[in-house]
Amino acid sequence: MPQKKVLIVHEDIDVCLLLQAILKVDFKITVVANSFAMVENYLESQSFEVVLTDVNIDGISRNQYIAYLNDKLPDAKIVVITDMDQLIIEKELFNIGIEHFLDFPLTITELNQALKPSI
């Protein structure tokens, strides 16, 4: 089975690189971005099966960002990883179309469980 492409988005590039290192075993291609402008640039020329992202991204509001991802990548699995542990935001994002909401700090096991159906 071919490995899938994942887009990792977080404002802290070190967080992106850490997640990329963890995921490189199961995913063929991982691409990192730390701003909405970078996400837009990648989505102009590439498609991804999984988006692993924070919800606070420079350049766009939380709801607009998730709606944008759903529009550009309608078949992609969107997994939010954030340090914002707020139930209201979590419910709102599920209504917009994310598949998983994970809180930092998280374990590799939690990350793998969220992504397992996508691998």
C-alpha cells in the first residue's frame, strides 16, 4: 500500500520538524508550513491525504482556515493538534469538518491512534 502525504502546519517550525521526524516512518512525504501563506502556496501545486495542524495560524481566522482546508482538500483527514484545551472550540471545529482534536502535550501513541486509519 502506498504511503500517504501529510501536511504539517504549526506556527512553531520546531514543532513541525519534530512531528515530521515522528511521522516519516509511516508517511512517504511530509511537508511543513508555519503560516497560512505557506499553506496556500503548497495547496496550489500539491494535494495531501492528511493535514496535521494547529488552529492558530498567522494570516487567517480559525474557522476560515478549517473551511479553506476542507474546500481545497475535500477528501483529506484533518487532525488538529493544539494547546488550546477548550471544549467550545473543539465542538465548533468538529462541526466545520475536522476528524480529530488532540491537545498538547500529546504522546506518540495518541498521535498514531488519530492517524492510524489514514496510514
